[in-house]
Amino acid sequence: MSIHVAREVLRVVVGSQMWGTDTPSSDTDIKVVVMDPLSTVLDPFVHGTKSEQDKENGNDVTRYELRHYVRLACKGNPSILETLFSSEVMFADPIGSDLLRIRNLFVDSEAVWRSHRGFVNGQREEARRRMTYEKHKKGRPIAKLLSSSIIGALQGHELLTNSSFNPSTLLKDNGYFRTVESQEFHRQLKMLDDNDLRLQEWFREIDSALTMLMEQMDKAYREGPTWKADLEPIREFTYGEYMRATR
């Protein structure tokens, strides 16, 4: 069953527009939470779609079925938690509003630390690999990989420290993020060459900063408050909303 026919409960803008780093040429990234009909949920021979991506009026749209979304949130998935704390809410029905209201219940220190650490390491390793071997010819731009790494580390640190984060202020004073987003860095990347020592030094400096940010996130995990996902009210919320949706 296509997720498109399910009931939409929440729609938010994420990515560069949410973080305030968008340019006139930036795409709009949208994430949507939907609910399958109860008949789909209860039918053992019908498999509801967990998630899917498509284009909508030129925008990149990712849809998540509510139960799958809730499971990913409890696992500390960076992209899912990003949607819960987005300040760019395009639409929220009463169910979506309730989901946002209980968003702090999903924050689990262990899950957040593991998932954000894995995300950051994956992004920076891909950036290192491409910087060394591929000369910026394929895949995501190196600057995008580095900026995603910085965002992931900062988001993880804030969640571990405060069980929440504010996208509009999180990057405000981070000099390394501004460096990666600068026109000069992008210009240098387009001319990437083995002999371009300045860019190589720049990259090593940013990579070193990422190590520092990861250490801060690790420290927040070891020494900060311990947050546990409160599964019972999350379960009651999910179950209750499916039951009410059939009335």
C-alpha cells in the first residue's frame, strides 16, 4: 500500500532552510509523518510502507509512517529528531501537534550518543575518502559532508546536554561551520588539486575541529544528565491515536 494515501499528520521543513544556511539555489527538504489506515495496520497480509521519498513541486519530500517514525525517534536517529525540533512547521493536525508536544520523551542519552556518533563518523570518513581519492567528482560535495558532520556533532551535544535543541541558534557562533559554508571554501573545492596545500590544510583544520566537537559530545554523554526515552507514554500515544482515528 502506498504511503501517499495515508493520513498526513505532520509536515516540517528541514535541511538548510531550517538551519538558516540556505542560498537562492537551495532545494527545500520536507519531512512528513503519516498514519496508515487501521485496516492496513491490522491486516496480516497487507504491508504498510515504512518510508518513501519523492519530488513534490520540485521539493524533496520524505514520508514516514507514524509507527516507523516513532521507532526511529526512540533509536536517536539524527534525521528524525531533527524533524521533531524543527522550527519550520508547515502543517500539524491534532495528532502531529501532540507528537511535537511529547518530543522530549523520545530523547535517550545512549541512543542519541550512538546514533549521532555513527552519523558524524560516516559523514567525515566519506569526506576524507573523497578528498584523498575522488577529487570532488562524485557523490555529495565535500563541503556538504563536512557541514553535515558539524551539525550532527552539535545537535548530538545539545540533545545530550538539554534533551532538546534550537536549530535557529545552534550554528550561530560556530566558526568552523561558517568556514565550510563560505564561498571561498566552495571555490577552492571546485579547483581541488593534489598540490593545493592551502585547501589540504583547511580540510585538516576542520577535521581536527570535528574531533574536538566529538570529544565534547562524548563528554556530555559521560558526564551530563542521563535521559531515557519514556516508552510507556509514547506507546500510549501511538496506540491511542490509531484507536481514535477509527471513531
